[in-house]
Amino acid sequence: MASIDDRLQLAGTVSGLAPDTAEVRRAFGTRKTMERDGEFTGRLSTQVYASDTLVVKVRSEHAFARSQGERWVAARIERERALGIYPPGKAWYLLAAGTQVLAVNAAPRLLSLRHWRASDAAALQRTWTGVAERYLDAREHGYRLDEDLTNFGVGADGRVCYLDDDLYPWSGFGPLAAFLDRTFCRRGDPDEARGVGQAIAMACIARLGPAGSIGLLHEVEAIAAVNDAHAGRLAALAAGLRPPREKPVAAPRQQAPIGLLADVHANLPALQQALSVLRAAGITRFLVLGDSVGYGPFPAECIELLAGLDAVVIRGNHDEAVAGETLPTPFSHDARWVVEWTRNRLSKAHRDWLGALPLRHADGDWMAVHGAPGDPRAFSTYVYQMTSVEQLDCLQGLQHRMCFHGHSHLAGAYLRDGRGDRFCGDGTIDLAGVRQALICPGSVGQPRGGASGCQFGVFDPAAGVVRLASAGYPTEDLIEAMRRNGFPPGLLGRIADPR
């Protein structure tokens, strides 16, 4: 029978250099048995061989004709490179077996989490941060990992890697919650569970935004709701997973009414009209919820007017695009055209002003973003009927009562109170008894949903209400400026028909 060296062909590496051929040969000399609580677990169809430094897996269920095997292994290598979750030095091979080839991989032998012991609480939290990061790496590509301690290993540098070959379609955080329950909550110290929860929460928040751990928290709470045996440890894990409340970045909350403006979109006549109505009502403070520019022909004039207000101005996705150097791919053709046109119209100082605007603001029991409270980027996700429940959950997890937002261009509020969740599009929104609220004042410069004129609002903290309003304004100068500057017809049409 031919030797391993003659039968084994390197197909490619996932990362780093391929293992030394002599080490691969040495690993093939010792076959390992699969044991339930041992170092090696898995499918019976997988043959595992190992030396002191290398693990080789022969996937006997993956037997192919050579050309088919080459395609299968090439696709696997491409996927694993994209995921970036495996040990450096992992490689795939084809092993000749009669008229067929078998898929084989070799990777450094790491200490699995089943046998790893933390030296202290900090080491435990660092390692479980790594587990969460690998899990989130897979999630970004639509996969979840096989949740077992033997499937994660710790390298000499402390980095956590995924050791298993199998991936599953992403199905939410439920399986990870069950994994944490099995590992930390059925036995052990509540303080340990809380610390691991905090570490995982920080990893989720760093990757997914300020409400990033809410989904996992809800799954842990669901397990706790039906399990009394280790409720204390589950409660400790849940406490660790709860996102920290965002600290206010402004002065202590005042009771004076605040004018609400969103999505001005460089429409100067509309902005002037909205400010005229609000000032006539005695409003001197303003909250501007992003997208000061884009779509309209007066970006510099609107920036200068907004910059002169007593206002908190949030950065929106159009502001971000104009302030940046690259064109945003999710934008429509017309929106991309306006981004380029606006960049050429603005001074460096104007663009720097846009780029320096905050993505979020918090004051007392309310917060403000352009897009949605649970959006990692703060200006990408829309609040609509289909996303409102999830975003109300995120707002609750962030321990804020209200979130003022723009982006949707649709005036109204999604409210959560003792009666459940509901939408309110009336002129006055009574906040009495409301636990969470997602409030959009509509759009100053480009209302949608058939609304015309300019839309805005007033938040009256003392009265506990938000008043939504609109006003007509002359559009002749706006349309003439758009035509003079060659704006796309589709953008001109939105002024006449705000669908």
C-alpha cells in the first residue's frame, strides 16, 4: 500500500503556512478514539489522528471523484478563509483512497475549553470574550457554530479558535443561551456567570451596537422563566448580559420644550418655514435628528443655519456620506449623484462639521439617533412597523424610555404601555403611562407617505407630550435651484409627489 506521503496532496491553507509534512506523517501514526467527555468528540465517520502538536481529521463521509473533491475542498478553504475563526496553520488535503479521494484537514493541536482552566476571573472573561467574538464572526456570514466546549480551543497567545469543521445556519441567539446555561448556570458560582455575561455583552455591543446583547439576554431570560432549579445563576448571567445604560452627554435635563427637526436634506425654504413656526411658538432649543444634507440644493445654507441654533445635531447617513471620501454603495443612483454634487459645493469646514456630529445623544430618560436605537451604525436601520417591536425591545434594554429618530421620513410614534405596542400618528402624543416610545417628527425637507409641506415636532417634557406639526412653504425657489443645478428628475418629482 502506498505511503501517506504518496497518497496525500495539499489542496491549500486556510491561514498561515501548511503544517510540516513530517509532522503530518507523525500525526497519522496515532489514531484517537471519540469519547463523550474526552478531548475528541464528533461524528463516527470522522477519523481523528494526532501528534503532540497537530490534529488530523479524515472526513470519510466526504469521498469524491478527484475533480469533485478538488472543487469541494477549494470551496471549503474559501469559506473558512472568509470566516477567520480557525487556528493559524490549518490546511486541507485530498487523500487518495482507491478510485476516490477523501477530504482531510490538519490544524495545530490546541487545548480545548473542556480541559482549559482559567487562572483567574480576568482570564475567564478574556477567553469567553474570544468565544463570543468567534460566534459573532460566524454570524456575520449567516452561520452559527457548534456549541460545545471541545469545539473551541485556546492558543499559546490566548486567542480562541474554532476547532470543529461543521457550521449551521444562523438561527438566533437561542443555542448560545442554552450553551451558556449548560456551562455556567447548572453549576458553579453566580459571580462567575455574571462576569462571563458582562464579557460577552461587551463583545456583542462592540460588534452590534449599544443594544447588541439584547437578543442573547432575552433568550437567557426565556430559559430562566421555565427553570427554577438554577434561577440564581441564570439571573446572574442575565444581569451581566444587560447593556449598561448610556450616560447622558448633555447638561442635566431641562423642562423647556424642544423643537424636533429631522431629515432637512438641504431644503432651505422648508427649514426656514419650520423654524419660523417653532420660534413663533417660543421654542429656542432644538434637536436635529440627522440628514441635514442630501437630496436638496442648499447644503451650505442649511448647515450654517443649523450650526447657529441652540441645538444638538445628530449625524445621519447622508451627512456621513458627504463628510467621507468614498461613495456609499447602498445609496440609489440619484442619492449618489447628490452626494458627489454636495461634496463639490461644500467647503472643508462644512464637511468637517458634518463629520464631527455625534451619532447618538442621551439626556435623562430619552436618547436620540438618526436611524434606530439598536442599530450598530446608528443611521442604517429604519423604524417601521416590521421593526418596531425589536427596536422597542432594544430601547428597553438600553434603559431609556424614549428614542427620537429620523430616517423613515414618516411622522408618528410606536408606543409600548400596559396595553401592549401600538402606533400613534395623531397630532399630540400623550406619553403618560408609556414605557417605551420611538418618536419620529417626520421630515422637514422630504416628507413621505403622501404628506406635503414640511414636518416637525415639539417635545414638551413638563407636559409629557410630543406635538407633531406640519406647514406649507413656497417650493418655487427650491425647484428652480434643483433644475439650475441639473438635479435628477426623480428628485424633482419627490417635491411635487412625496410618496
